[in-house]
Amino acid sequence: MKSNWRTSRLLVSLALLLSTSFLHAAKDRTVKHSYFVYVGTYTGPVSKGIYVFRFDPATGQASSPELAAETRNPSFLAAGRSGRFLYAVNEVSDYQGHKSGAVSAFSIDHASGKLTLLNQVSSRGAGPCYVSLDKNDKYVLVANYDSGTVAVFPVLNDGKLGEASAFVQHAGHGADPERQDSPHAHQIEVSSDNRFAIAADLGLDKLLIYKFDPAKGALAANNPAFAEVDAGSGPRHFAFTPNGRFVYVLEEMRSAVTTFSYDAQTGTLRKLQTISSLPKDFNGEKEAAEIVVHPSGKFVYASNRGHDSIAVFAIGPDGRLSILEHVLTGGKTPRGFALDRTGSYLFAGNQGSNNIVIFHIDSKTGRLKATGQMLQVPTPVSVVFIAAE
């Protein structure tokens, strides 16, 4: 009996030890999976640059935003997979006496979230509005809206940006004499296999397709060199599905999404469908802004600045979209938004009302539900998640 009692006591102690270890491990995992959320803005009387706050997806709680770095018009942000560096366009047209904007490189303090400027280079064009990285974090790609150019910059070992390794001037015009009298590059992004780069040009109604050399950071026109959307639609942003089979193009000027199938071997796009991002009875301004594909590959989200809403679509087996709902963003002019990496939350940046509203995403239906959290951030226009320590 005494031996059995000792054995039972030993088993209970062991169980308590394992339970405590498990709780500590779970706590550690929660901490490791919390995020720094960086917000790009247009600077002016209120905004001073890039803002940051913490977000814990396990609890759904966010901290109060703070200024992470002062910098001029950081209207779009990008971070590599390592999470060590953050890159921002400076959307201006007068950099160091030249008709150009700039790109800034920052290091990240993973204790505080604060940013330290590493260097700043010319974006090789006026009005840079988009920045992204290739899949190896070796190159930064930039689209310059005002001048209709795209450029590629090498990322040095210390995170700084080198001199441009590629530069392309787009040429031509679109159907709308006011909005499309010249090229307006609005996005450039590499394919999932790092072999091609696609640039959306709002002024040309085209997606320009480039062969991308990941060893040299070079761009060369593909064959065919572009895919077209309908005249006057104004392609702004696009997003790939996780499997790389489909590309969804958000058209700013008519607030619609055009679906393309994507051939990863040849880099070619084939149009499948166009669907409005607005409710059928809406007659206001058509100003679509951002588009994101859910990590599951089941849903697409698109923001409507004129309607102050997020359109939620379901992705069918053939890649075509069907509308699920339109959700008001709890503010005005939702320009930029982002999903956390778990695909559980959507953060809507309302440029016109100076706030970010957090929504929970139903993993089964893709539908949005406001969490009740609203953060005050001046003129938020870009949102990026980076894992915190």
C-alpha cells in the first residue's frame, strides 16, 4: 500500500510538472506570435511618419499606437520574411532637387517596435506609391505613380538599399483623358516562384509582365509583355492566390475585380471574369483601393473608398468570385487594409477619419465582424504585420 501511495504521489507531481511546463510553453508561443503592426501615413499637420502598435491574435487585443519613425509621406510599407527591416516609399516629387520620390530602409527594434533609418535613396521616379520585396528578400521593387516608372534596388547585407539594378519607363496612355493621359505605375510584385514581376499601370489599363532575374535584380519584357483590362477601368492593385493559379486585379476607376488565370511557366495571364466590388444600388464615387487574398485561398477582400466598405468575395474552384457581403469599415475612405498572418483579423485603415478598425474573420465563411476595437492613427494608408519577440 505504501509503495502504491508513493507511486500515485509521484505520478501526480509529474502531471503537475508537465501541466506547468505546457502552460509556460503555451504562453511562450503566444508571445512569439504577437505582432508589431506598422502603419504608413500621409504626413502633415497631424501625422509625423510611421506608427506602430502591438497586437496579440491570441487575445485580439491591440496596444495604443505610437510614432515609430519620423519620415515624409510613408504611404506604402513592406517587410521581408526575416522581419529585420522595414521599407517605405516617401511619396513626394521633389527629392534632393530632382523630380523624384524616395525609398527609405529602416531597422526594427524588436523590443520596442521603434525604427531606425538606415538609408534613403531616390525611387527613380516621382510619386512612389508601392514597395515590395522579392521572395528572397534580396531586392526591393518600387512603382512610381506620377512618372509611370518601376525600379528595383538591391538589399545589402546590413539592410540598406543599393543603387538601382533595374529601371523601366512605361509609355502610352489610356482611354480617360483626365486620369489616363500618361502612364501611372501603381504596383509591382514578383510571382511566387520569383521568376516574373507584374506591374499594374492605372494609366495604361495594363498589367505589364517582366521576366525577373533574382540573381541580378534585372527586369526584361516578357512575351507577351502585358495583359489588358477593359478600357478606362484603371488597374490599381492585384493579389495572387496562395497556389499561384489566379490573380485578382482591383480596378480603381470602376470599382471592380477582374480575375485572371496565371501560367507560372510562361508568366502569361488569361482573363476569366469581372465583378463589381460595390453594391448594385450604390451610385456614389468609384474609388476602389486595396485587395487581399485570404491565406486559406478561399476568400478575397477589396476596399471601396467611395462606399467606405470592404467587399468580401468567395473564390470558386475555377477561380471566379462571388460576392458574400459588403461591410462598412467604421470610418471614412478605407484606403489600405491588411490581414494578420493567421487570417483571423482584418485591420481597416480609414484615411479620412484617422482611425483603424479591427474586424474578426470567420475562418469558415470569410465574413467580417467588428471586434469593437478602434485605434486612432492619423491618415492611415498602409498596414504591415511583423512578428514581435
